[in-house]
Amino acid sequence: MKKEIATREDLHFIITAFYEKLTTDAEMAPFFEEIVQQNHLEIHIDTITDFWQDVLLHTNRYQNNVLQKHLDFNKKVPFKKAHFTKWLLFLTTTINTSFEGQIAQNIIDRANSIATVLQVKMKLYN
């Protein structure tokens, strides 16, 4: 039976499973090569968990600018529209495998919104 997202641990579970998909996918792995090589994946997962905890559970842990981080990274490893499509598919699949409810839908909706804004800023959105 699926459960509702209610805690940081739930979000950490989602992000960990999601990043396992991202880092093992040939098309997506290059975006995480440096993090993996430097053995910083768990730190990155914790940071991303902070972000989603703030967005969904109304805390105040994430201290970065998610938009600027991705715009800066785009200069090193260029994003394509297909990367956003796959990112959203992996995230949605990861969430829907184990969770249901309003917060699960909120993370999917917010991820779609963030992906749209990033694509517009990167001039990838048609």
C-alpha cells in the first residue's frame, strides 16, 4: 500500500531512489559525474532533500538559489529539452511507485513548474 509523504525521511527516500535512476542512466549521468567522482552524492541528496522539504513541508533549510545553480551548471554541461523530460519522468515514476496523496501531487506539480521555468530561462521551451 502506498503512503502519503509526511516527513523528511519520506523525501530523502524519494530523492535517493530518484538519484539512483539519474546516476545510472547514460543520458543523465554526465550531469552528476563530478558529484559522484568527488564522493559528494550523499551531500547533494541531503541538499536536494532540504529544498523539497522547504517547498512541501514549509521548513527553511535550503539556502541556495536553485534557478541560478542550474543556469550556471548549464554553462558547463548544456541541458536539452530531453533531459528535462527524462528528469520529470524519473521523478514522477519514483514518487508514484511508493507514494500517493496531495503532497505527492504537489511535488510533481512543482517539479513540472520548475522544469518549465528552467527551460524558458535556458531558451529550450517551445
